[in-house]
Amino acid sequence: MSNDLIARLHARRAHGIVGGTQLVISTNPDALCTEAADALEAQAREIEALRADAARYRWLRDEDDDPVCSLRQLFTMTGKPKDVDAAVDAAMRKAVTP
């Protein structure tokens, strides 16, 4: 969410005044709400992607004696970062499946 959007949301709440400065705000509060909702949804998607990356990192760190070597081998076998992610995801699923 951009700082401009946050300032406009605060301005809307404070009747257009933030830090003593009058801001130009949308005359259509629905448009501002839609923009904010879209920004929050985008952030939620980004957070989920970051959580998945963090889970992969923690799994490699905790499950392998040499995670850097394992990651290098995965990258050599697959050749693409997204393929490495998929390979790690598959290994993670396999590790929790009895």
C-alpha cells in the first residue's frame, strides 16, 4: 500500500486534514475504499508468497546438513528458481506425508 493511499485514507478520516495540511481527497469514498481493498489484497498475496519462501528456507535449514549444497543441486537439476521452489515444496510435502 503506497504512502499516498495511506495519507488519503487518513485524510478522509480527518476530513481532509493531515498534519495541518489540507489534502485533496477523492470525492468518491467508494473509489478510495476499493483502492484500499485492492492494495490490501495485493499485500496479502505478497505476504503469502513471502511466507512460502520463509517456510522453504526454514525447511532447508532444519532438514538438511548442508542446505546450500542441496539448494545448489536442486538449481542445477531444474535450472529455474520457480522450479527449485516447486522441488522444495514437493520435498516438504513428502516429508510430512506418512
